[in-house]
Amino acid sequence: MRERHFLSYRGVQLPLQLMQELDVDGLRHRNTWYTAGYDAQYRPLWIEQRVYGEVALRHDYRWHADGRLAEAVIQQPDEDPVIRRWD
């Protein structure tokens, strides 16, 4: 799995569309950023929004064999996870 870092995202559909990739050195001067783990097909498996290094939001994704998004689990601290599924 490959981990990558980003400044922001665009759009409202899932999975989040991350943009403006940051290198590790670029994280030292950021209060907020997104970190994501990708599978071998470059599909996001999880995305975390980090604020001052702490996880403020996390998305976990599961994919159908044909490449379509199957499930998204959205978690925020101190809240029940929101689960969305697609057939």
C-alpha cells in the first residue's frame, strides 16, 4: 500500500478527490492536510483528515471486483460511523 499526502479535496461525491499532493517535508508547515492509503490499482482504501497531526475525519473504502465503490465508512471522533453502500 502506498501512502500519499494532500492539501485539499474537491467535489462532494465519494470517494473524496484529493488534490495538491504534498511531500513529507511539506507537512511540517501545515496545520491541516489529508493522508490516504492506496491499493495496487491506485484506488483509495482510506483517507484521513489530519488537524495538528490528530485524525479529525476518516473515510474507509471497499471496492467491488469490477472497480466500482462498494462501501464507504465515514468516522469522526466521538460520533457513530456513517456507512454508505452501493450495489
